[in-house]
Amino acid sequence: MEKKKLDVGLYGFTGCNGDQLVIIHSEDRLLDFFGSANIKSFSLAKSDNDDSELDIAFVEGSVSNQEQAERVKEIRERSKFLVAIGNCACYGGVQAMEMGQDTWDHRFEKVYGESFLENRTPVESKPIDLAVKVDFYLPGCPIDADQFFRCFGHFLRGEQPAMPDYPVCAECRWKENECLLLKGVLCVGPLTASGCGAVCPSHNLPCVGCWGVVKEGNVTSEFDLLKEKGFSVEAIKNRMRMHTGIGIMKPLKNILGVY
Amino acid sequence: MAEIIVEPLARVEGEGGITVRTEGQKVKEVSFDILEGTRLIETLVVGKTPEEDVSITCRICAICTLSHRYAALRGLEKALGIVIPPKAHWMRSLMHLGEFLESNSLHVFLLALPDFLGYPNAVAMLDKHADDVVKGLALKKYGNKIMRLTSGRMIHGENPTVGGFGKYLDRRTLLDLKKEAAELLPAAERAVEIVAGLDIPSFFEKETVFMCCEPGDSEYGLVGDQIKISDGKTVPVEQYRSLTNERFSPHSAAKHCLYNGKPYTVGAIARMNNLGERLKGRSRTLFEKHWNKRWLRNPVYNNLAQAIELVWSLEQIPLVVDNILKHEDDPAIVKPSRTQGEGVGAVEAPRGTLYHNYRIKDGLVAEANLIIPTGQSLEDIEKYLRIAVEEMLKQKADDHAIRMQCEIIARSYDPCISCSTHMVSIERT
């Protein structure tokens, strides 16, 4: 007996659309993807989208206005599983790097002045799980195609997807790269979730942290190490916050007392 | 009063829509609404290092990530007194061409073509147009491959950095890319043939102004320190504010631009109209065959302009590869010669001229101002939408037909909505 195909929707909120684009860019597998499930909604790729019940909703982007918060709630209600894909959905993305610092009102006014937007009510960008329950997280800026299709394959087989929980440093060693930290370069590889294949260190450039903080990443130790190497607290904070949004807030607060 | 709303506009990058308000046969209001959430990117780069700026601003958009990176690098390097070596310059040209191949083929084959052939998406076209979809995908894949190889990964690769590149491509990889470019030329020519065969209605035609980078040396190109305008003027990029005149519009989270109080067009059609006479080789032949005066009045020809640019890009790659190989001994990265200064970087993104303006103080970004192609085209899009709807109301067209026509017009600009919503500080006078 043929198994019923999964009903799947892909949604994009605020961000660069890079995660949906990673899926579109996977050419050969894209056709298999469209063939292996009922793709009910994928606005970047098609125009005949509907808002029906879903087995899985993949959601990209941060929630950056009240209308999006409502919309993601509505998607959640009709989806069995909701997967946050990409750093914006998982942690808020670069636009959430100043989360918790009360700078948003001031910055918004700097950009828009006294003017208001007719159709939307903007809020400070936040990750999806501050608006609804998220079942799985697929980080990355952008996500990695292999990791996405592996995750999707798990769902097709009725399994729960599993993500690697080791830092970029592990992948960096597998590639036998020279350690940039030892050379005195501000690299956040030890804190960052892997999955990219240590791509930046493999190009002689420091890891910028764009996959968010790895589970059990030792922020205190990295902070002290970088201070020892002569970097200012400001420079370390900036670099750690850049791509990690809400992911770094608590550990940094523990180290610095204030955020 | 009746309303026709297209929201969200599908097969464009980001969240946008079109609202048309009519009263009888009159158009009350037409707006191309930018509904994307606000990110305030320009406020986030303040206090960051130039390298961090590049890593942040490229995230404005996944499709034009390398154009953003390139514009940022040009602006920052001017501010920091860096002159990059020829090898780095030509590597940047290669990555930029990769993005044009990726973006133009994505738009022509997967986003625009389904409209004209009456399909909801490109996958649905497979039954009857499999050969062409496969050709489009092959071109896009090649563009993606160049982006991946030059920048480190397909999207938001960090390899192009301030002063040069972390790592350069080896001779063998470069020669393979050169070979592949030649092999794909027929696919790009096919793109031109398909798009040239489409019927483009003329009832909304009207003159406009075209703007693009002046690449210099009487060449067709994608970067420059001057802007060429179709009214005959050439203006240094430092004067970009007087060309773009950004202003706020309440229905749009992106700011609108006007030149001398009038809408203007940027993108492939602007480049072809302003620089097409400079093309050589196959792209020249195709330009001569297909260009006509309607291109000056009808934005839908942007699709054909993008297709001809696919051919041009493939013809450029062998030249660019040879130039990289000529300068193999150049240094990888050049260090800044100062820690403060100001610079404006302008490049052509696939959808038009992109400006990154920075002031650097004590080695950190003190101020940033970015002007994005789609923001510049918004007034122009609305102008043509209004004319089209007015005409269609006269002809008693139904809502569905009006909606379809509006979508075709808006989509032909290849709007990039994520890009357009990053915003710029309002200047109050």
C-alpha cells in the first residue's frame, strides 16, 4: 500500500530568503522534493499556495512585526510539526543582535523618523519560538542543503530529525586546518554549532558564528581566552552577538553581570 | 470604491503586494506595497569592524549577497585607502558574474517564464517545457557553482573580504570554469530565443529614465565610480544622494526614489539601454537583433535584457579567468593604509545599481547609508501599474486579468523585497 504523502509548507518571514533559496538552489533534489511531498505552500517558488492543514511547516525568518506574529500562530495551529530553519527563525538573526539592550525604539526612529507604516506594526526582530512552540531547529546562515534534506528524510521515514551537537572546531580539525585562535585571530569556532564544514577557517578566515551557539558551548572560557589574546570586551561582545541573536544573551549576561 | 489586492506577490524574493483602488473607471491609487519586516541593518553596523560590516550587510539579501558584499567592500576600501591588487579585482569580477548568472537565470526561467506560459511555477512547466527548464537550471547551477567556489559557499560566503580574498581558486578550477562557460553558451542563447518569442503587450508603454554604473573604457560592465543616466549626464557616485532622493512612503517599508522629481528604472534593461552599444561577440549580435525603441518605454523587456546578459556573462568569464591567471603572484589581502575616511561603493546588482556609503572612524564603522535597486524602481513600477490598470479599466477587463497584468509588470523588475527593506536614515530638512 502506498503511504500518504506528507503535506508540507514553507514560509518566509523577515530575513534574506536565503534558507528557502538554498532549497531552490538544490536543483536536482528540488524536483525530488516537489515529488516526494505535497508542497502546499512555497511562496518564493510558486503562486498556487493554500493555507491547508500541514504535517510539517518549515519556517524561515524572524518575527519582525505583529502581523507576522499572528501569521506564525495561524501556521502553528494547522501544523503537526513546526521546524525553524535558519538563524533568523532559530535565534532572530543579525537583526536581533542588539536584543535585550533596549536600543530598538531609538534605532527605529533613526531610520523612519516620525513616520509610520500603513500596513504593518513593526517590533524588534525575534526568533520564532518567542511567538509559538517550535519542534525542531535547523540553524545556519543560511542552512546547509544536505542538512535540510537529511532532516526532511527523517520526517519522510517517520523519524525525528537529529542535529549535530559539536562545535565548528571539530569540523575544522577534521580538515586539518591550522587553529586561527592560536594565531591570535578573533575566531568564534569553539562556540559555534557545526554543519557548515568549517568553511571560513578553511579559507583562512575566522568563524563568524553564523550557525548560532552550540549546545554546551563554553562562552566563559572563550571570553577569557580572547581577553587573554588582547581583544577588548567590546570587540568580543560585538563578535559573539553578531549572528547569534538571543542564543548568546544569557551566557553573556552571566559573564558581564549586565547585558 | 473597489479594491484589487495581490498579496503576497508570489515568486518574488521577500514579502510584497500590490494594491489597486479604483472608482468606476478611474484609478484612485496604485501601490506596490513592501510588507517585509524591518531589520534596521544600517543601525546595526555602527561600531563594528569593516570585516563585520561585510558579514552583516551581505545578509540583507540571499540572491544579491555578493553584490552587497562587493558594494560594501568598494565603499569600505575607499574609506580605508585600500587599492586591491589585479588578482583580487578579477576574482571579484568572476564572483559577480556568477551571481548574475544565478540571479538572471533564476528570474528568467523560474520566476518570470511561468507567467507568460500560464503556469503557477517552473516545476509545473516540466511536462511540456522540460528541455528549457533543464537548460535554465544548468545555467543557474553554474552561477551557483561560481558563487560557491569564489565566496566559500553558495550564499553568504565570507571569502571575499576587506583587501582581497581569504583564498584564491587554483589554476585547474579556473580553467574548468572557463571550459564550462563555453559549453553553456547555447543554453543562454536559448534563453534569449524563448524570451524574445513572448508576446509583450504595448498598451502601458511610456518613456522613463535609465540609470546604471558607468564601467569606463567603453565597455559593458557591472561596476564603476560614475553613474550613467539616459538623459546624457554622467555623475560621480559620491553624488548618489542627489540622483536617488530617497523619501518615505507609508505603504512601503522601503523608501522610494526619484530623479529630478521623476521615476527612473535601474537593472538589466537600464544597462542594455545605456550601454548595449558597447557589447561585443554573440551578446552584441543578439542585442542588435532584438533591441528596439520599445525597450525605452516598456519595463517587461527587462526579462529579455536579463537573458542577453546571461550570454554576455558567459562570454566574459574566459577573459576574466585569463586575467586572474596573469596575476597569480599578487598578494592575497592588502591591509588598510588608514583608520578613518569616507567612501561610496557602487555596483550593479542584477536588479540595478546598489550604493554602500560608509564613514569610518578609529577603524570602526561610524555611519552607513545603503541605497538599494528595488527601492529605486518602486516609483517606476507604480507608474506603469497605474497606466496599465487605467487602460484595462477602459477596456472593461476583469479583476483576474488586471491582477495578472500587474503581476507581470511588477515581477519583470525582478524586485528584491528583502533588499529594499533595510532602510536608510531619514534626512529632515
